[in-house]
Amino acid sequence: NYQGAISQAFDNGLSFRLSGEAEEADNYRDNNEAEYSNLFLNGGYKGDRFSVFVEAQQIEDDLRLPGSLTEEDIRQDRKQTFSPDDYSDRDTDVYRTGGTLKFTENWELLAEYTRREEDSEGFLFGSSFDGKTELDSFEPRVAGKIDTANGPILITAGVDYEDTNYVRSGDTDVDQEIVDIYTQVIVPVIEDVKLTVGARNSDFEADNTLSGARFDDDLDVYQAGVAWAFNPSSRVFLRRDESFRWPNADENGFIPPDIRFLAPQESTSWELGVESAFESFTVSAVLYDMEVDNEIIYDPSADGPFGAGTGANVNVDQSQRTGAVLDGIWQATDSISVHLNYSYVDAEISSGTFDGNTVPYVAESTANLTISYLLNEHWTFYADAQYTGERYPVGDEANDADEIDDFTVFNANIRFDYRNAYANLRMNNFTGEEYNGFSGGLPPFDYNYPAPEETFQFSVGYRF
């Protein structure tokens, strides 16, 4: 992997940045070689009352696809492949421009326009495929504040526009248009209490010109919350959020043949939390409850565009997630810090045939422990442990399969800095834990993608 960048800001407000990256990798599995390149250029101007930028990015991502393995296959050889001809090549060009215009000391207009073009081709399930995605988005918004005796009222309002076309030769030509109007207001009710309210309206239209299918819908979602800073370093908050996600055009282009379009994923959540900061310790705790309707997932066992059981994007039944998140950072000494994050969730299907069952591929417990040690100005040490609890494989809404075993992955990093140069050694999964990055389906028709065992990465760099 080679990376380089050069940037400069000038006294007259002009600036530029040019960066590039190239990578070649054999990767862990057979037939998993990769070639990747990324070239990025940004130019901008920043004045007293306005700023503007333009940027362009070109990405080439060529990847061989090793395919899935059953558990029996993994026991024989976790690196093998049964799809030696499969691959996916993707070329992406992105162009962005935008800026800010300050009307007054308290109010400004911000806007961004993005054009993204992506071409893909490959070989999968015994046949060739190609696709093209073109996306245009425009996001203007106004942000400002109104000063009051209790503090400023913060106001944001804007429009998000997105137009996407996705074409796959022979069977798919999907056009999607999304127009959102939104606003959010943060009001200091009294000096230590802030109220947040927000609303968003979204209009969605989709057409598949080849099949003649058409879908249009609109949604309204709302947000409300209150936060109380009961002392200078602590606050408690309560909020209710409604959210949604329309399917992407390429997701709608990879669905079972018996449905026309995916439904939007919707959710409603409640959160109650507290955050506190002490001299050497910060901690936060959050309790939450979230209801999800029509969650969009990839089901490897669903009937898809490549035939029966070849996989597709689908909507799943309503689910309920109730849980807690604990996060703490302890600055033990000037040179040693410890970060612990723990999450517990009870995820249950709450409608349909599998009402009452556990949502597949959601672990009840996950945790992450990180320790960093700054030995001196030259040497830094870092280690972390990532734990994932037991869970059912993707697609097992009936909970018929055995749960996937829990596992812990240990990583470490050693960095040496001297003047403008550095050397870095990264060790991922250095204990060689054997686990799967993805698991779906029921034996003997299970689908697993083994994750790499020990991985070591050494890098050096120099800043001129």
C-alpha cells in the first residue's frame, strides 16, 4: 500500500490538497486478490464572508470474490474457494462543489452539490453482470442563532435532493428521486435546560422502466428531546426519534422476482441517558427502546436475480430492540488511558410468523476494551479487545440453527515517531481467533465468509 498527499494554504485564502493511494493485496482467501487506487483533488477559497470548494475523486476497486463456505468446508480448509472465476470490478468518479455565505454575524447559507458515477462489471453465479449508477444530490441549508437571555436558539433548515439511476443489463433500469424538507430547533428553555425539536418530510418516487413497475410514497418524521445540565460537567437527556431509510437504487435492483420494490425501513426510538465528566474519568450510560419496521437486509438464501437461493435484498418483519450502552474513559496517568464500551440488547421479532423469536445476527452482548500508553515523545503503544456474543445466523428468523459461538479479537499497535518520520506496526487478531465475518442460512445450506486470522501491517511515512 502506497499513500501520499500534498497540501497548501495561502495567505490570500486559496488552498489545495492532492492525495493518492494505491494498493495490491493477495488477501486471506483463495481467489480474493485485490487492486485499489484512489486519487483525490480539492481546491478552495475562504474569505471573510464566504467560502467555496471544488473537488474530484477517482476510485478503481478490482476484487476477486472467493464466495461463501459451509461450516464443513471451513473445517476442511477455511481459505478455499468454490468460485475461482468470480470477480467484481468497480470504477467510481465523484465531483463535489459547495460553499458557505455568511449573511450576518448569526446567519449563514451552506450548500453542496455532488455528482457520482459508478461503473461495475463482474462474474457471479456462473454469469457475467454489469451495472451503472449515476447520482446527483443537492443539499442547501440555512443555519443561524437567535440570542436570548438563556443562551442562543439554534436553527437549521434545509432541503436534501437526490436523483439516482441504476442500470443492470437485461433486467433493471431503476430511476429514484428523493426530496426532503427538514428543520431542527434547539431552544434554551432555562439556562441549564435545552429543548430540541425537529421534523422532516420526504417524498420518494421510483420507476423501473424495463418492468413498468412504479412506486411513490411520502413520510413525515419528528424528533423531540430535552437535556438538563444539572452541574457544569454532567447532563441528563431524554429524546424520542423517528427515522427512516429509503432503499438505494442498486438495492431495489437486487430484489426477489416476486416483489416490485422494497418498502422503506422505519423506526421509532426512545433514549434516556446521563453523561458526566470528572477530573480523570468520563462516563455515559444510555437506556433505549427501538421499534423497527421493514428493516432492509441482504438475505443470502432468498430467491434473487441470479436464481433460486442466490440471495437478494429483502424487508423483514417488525422487530423490537431494548438495550443499554455504557461508555467510560479513564485517564489513569498522564501517559495511560483506558476506554471501555459495553452494549446489551434484547432484539426480538415482534410481528409475523416468527413473532417472539430473536432477531438473527444481533448479539445480546458486545464490548470493546482499549488501552493506550504513551511511553515518551517517540513511542506509543495501543491494544484493544473486541468481544461479540452469541447470535443466530442471517436468515434464521425461526431460530432453528445453533447460535454462532461468541468470540474475542485482540489487536495491538506500536508506533515510533522521530522528527518528521514515523514507523507503525499494526497487529490485528494476533491470537489467531478463527471466526466468520458473515454467517447466514441453515446447514447444509449455510453461507459463511471466514475472517482473516493473524494479520500484521508495517508502515513508514515522512512529512516534508
